[in-house]
Amino acid sequence: MKKIAMPVKVAASMAMAVAVIIAGCSKNSVAPEENTASLSVPGQLAAVAAASSAEVVKIGSNYRASVNGTQIYLGTDYIGAINAAIGGLTPGRTSKEWVTIKNSGSSGNSGGAVKGVKMQSYTGLDFAGTTFTCNSNDLLIVPVQADRKTQIEVKNLNVAGNPRYGIWFKGCTNMAISNITMNLTNGSGQFGLGIRVDHSTAATSNLNISGNININGGDMSIETYGLDGFTIGNVTSSNNYGCGVLLNQSKNGSVGTVTGNYNCNGGGYATFRVANNNGPNVTCTKVYSRNSGRGFFSVSGSNGTTVSTVDIANSTSHGIFLEDASNTKVNAGTVSGGHPNVQHVRTSGCTTKVNGQTYTAANGSW
């Protein structure tokens, strides 16, 4: 086959290019180590790019929801804007993404059905200290609700007005709630609860409540039912028709200091109550109760609660009442002004140590 002659200048240019490439691959040309350390593998870059964040702000009379800076909702519906922001986060996500709500708002009327913000799995809501006002003409507003979700979080929320429940998680797992203030105008009965976590639709587990929790008015300030695994920090509850903290059929958890003033004054509920086969493995750091129906009350088959110390005064009924309870202990503290201060009815393995005395009898009042 006939060879094709290459012009001398072209050959020389190609030779120089090859030399440059070879030199660039030499040992001395490797980039400094600190420059390569910032490189990420493609999968990591994709994961960062996929994460979304959303915010809701008020502009005039409208609420605007945006995700990653792109507007997805503009209108007067405060709840609708928050739900739109949640819906705009990454579909099928497996890590938590956040919605920040930067302005206060009102619910408006319910329309005859339970209405509220509906959380999805792997979602956090930061209300940034703003206030959700419930002003419907009925008791069907639930500011924040979730049903059979996981990895959900709510923080820095104020609730005012007449909610059905302020926060309602049912059948959920891995829940976090922090820095919640509520001033509720309704109560007495099943509605007007502050925070409720229950197993009404599926098993529920792993709840953490922390930070400043201060709930005024309403019915129960915090209530759980069927919960396995919880850490509830310090809680302040005042001027309500029910308990400060009520645990039903809940186990394997701890409660910090429950501070109650006028919890069910004149009635039978207590600042801290465990009921309906609650326990075992439940602890409470302290019960501070003033002018409440009762201070501490364990009833209806509850088992395995230990309260480290109490400071209970001026209860309109019992200071401490253990009824149909087992392995329930109060380890220290004072009770005064109760009617009576301490009573055990049908107890087993229970000990109450207050006012310098130890009470262990299965039945008796002191």
C-alpha cells in the first residue's frame, strides 16, 4: 500500500503536542493534595443537589410558598400555603427537608371537616416563633397533624385560639417537637388538647419533646396513648380542664419536671397522671403542682412508674393518689393541703416517700 507523506511542519506540531501531554502526566505535575480533597464522588453531588428547602412568607394579604427560591403558591390561604410548600419538597425523600414559616396566620373556618397542616415523612416545620391562630367557628382545626408518618419534626410554634388539638400525631414514628407555646380558649371534654400522640391508626414509637413547652388553657396539655419509647422534657401547664401530662398505655420513657398550676382545679385530673395500663419503665424527674385537682395520680392498672421528687400543695382533691397501681414509687418530696395528702387503694409494690415518711400499705390515706 502506498504511504502518504506527512508535511514536516504538521509532524513537528504533533510531536510537540504529544510531549506536552506526557509532561502533564509526569509525577511532578500532580495537583497539590489540598486541591483534591474537596472533590466529591458523583453520587454525593447528586444527593446534595436533590435536597430541597421551602419557605412561606406573607406579602400584603397573600401567603407565598416557594421551594428552592421558586414560587409554587400565592394566595390568601395560610394553611394551603404551608401544605403547598410541603408538597413541593423532594418526592420519596429519605432524609429530612425543612419548611420555614416566617409569618403568623389564621386558620379561617374549617368547612365542616378537620383542617390543618398535613405533614409528610422526612419533613421538618420551623415556625420561627410565629403564631398559628385557630379562629374557626367549630372545633375542627388541627394546626399540625400527621398520620402514619416517620421522621417528622415541629419546632418554634405558637398556637392560639380554639384548636381541636394543637399538634396531633397518630400512628407515627420518630417524632420531634420543641419550643411550643399555646394559649387555648377552649377545653373541657375531648377537644382543646395541646399535644396528642396516639396509636389510633398504627403503632407509634420514639417521641422526643424538648425545649420550652408552655401550654395555657384547653384540656390536656400533653397526652399520649399507646406510645413505646419517649423522652418528654420539662413541661409547664396552667389553667386547663385536664392534666399537665397524661400518659396512657405508654411505656419505656421519661418525663422531666412537670410544673402545673390550676390543672383541673376542683376535678379529678392531675398535674401528672398515668392511666390505662401505662408502663412499665416510666420515670418522671419532678412534679410541681399548685391548686390542681390532684398532684400525681396513677390509676387503672398502671405499672412501673417512678417519680424522683414532688412539691405538691393545695390540691382540691388528693395530693398523691395511687389506685389500682403496681410498682409505682415516689422517692422524695413534700405534699401539703391535699384531701388527703396521700392515698393508696388496691396497690401492689408501691412506695410513697414524702414529708419525711414512707407509705407502703396497699390501702390507706395519710
